[in-house]
Amino acid sequence: MASFLLLLKALIIGFVVAIPVGALAAYAVQLSLSGRWPRGFAAGLGGALADTLIAGGTFYGLALLLDWLRHHGDSLQIVGGVFLIVFGAAMVIRKPRQLKAKELSLADLSFGTGMRDLLTGFSLTIFNPATVMAFVGIFAGFGLFGPEAIGELDELWASTLVTLGVFSGAAGWWLLLTAGTGSVRHYLPEKIIAWVSRALGLVVIGFGVGA
């Protein structure tokens, strides 16, 4: 029962932390609107991997993470901000695909393209110090800090459950977002999709300027 509760908490945490609209969400939605939702999902998986890495660090090394963030947070924000500005500009310039273009399926997703999008999603998430703070807050809310939070569970087993739960929860959100967006794209005029695509790029630039 303790294992199930820990897994459930970790799954909810992964899902909730992935929901807020950010640069990765804008990129994934843009890809999905252009008929490439599997690529958007691959980018989301990259973000889920970053979330899982940060969650593990928060769960077992909160003091170390906060100390590192305190000393390097400004530099990380500058690097991440420049990255987001350049990335957002590329999204604005990129011409949306025509609605009549063949939709990409999971079977059509090449390894190289999938890895590139996965690394993009990972970078968009890991360069954001706010992600660390989000995990700190939600872990505190669920009472999941350090070994005392796992009770009688084996530490390795508890770590596995947290890792699996956070990744599954985050991946579930990205699948829901990208597949859902891809399914409604045919109901939107091409001109609307083009404007939304550019607006999403401007959103990413805004996050970069804010950083």
C-alpha cells in the first residue's frame, strides 16, 4: 500500500508540474498544429526526462540543489533566456505546414528527428530554474522530502517508484496535449493556425526576455 501511494503521488506530481504553459508547451503545440504531433510528443518526453531528473535531485538532494541554484541561478537564467529568444524567433519565422500535408504518425517518426526533438524538450525544461522551484513546492505539499518521506520502503525501491511515477505523469500530460491538439487541427482555418503558430513563437520569446 505504501508503494502504491508513493507511486500515485509521484505520478500526480509529474502530471501537475508538466501542465503550466511554457516554452516547451508552445513548441509542442506548434508541432501538433502542423500535423506532427508525434514530434511534439517526443519533445514532451524530453521535458519529462528533465522533470524526472530534477525530481530525483529534489527528492534526495534538496539542500544541494538549492545551494547550486543560489550560486548559478542567474547564469542559468541568462543562458536559458538567450536560448529561448533564439528558439522563439525560429518558431516565428518557421512557415506552418499546409493542412492538406500528410500527417506524421508514430511510425513515420525517424530516430534522428525524434532524438533532436527529445533533446530540444530536455533543454527547454532543464534551463528553467523555475522548474526546480516548482518541484520544491509540490514536494513540500505532498510531504515528500528525504528518506523520512519513504517510511519503511527500501530507498532504492522508493527512488524507482518516484522516478517511474514522475516520468509517467509528465509523459501522460504531453501525450494528452499533443495528440489532442493534433486531432483538432483540421477544424481550424489555415490562416488561424499560421497566426497561432507565430503567436506561440512570440510567447517563447517573451519567456526568454523575462528570464
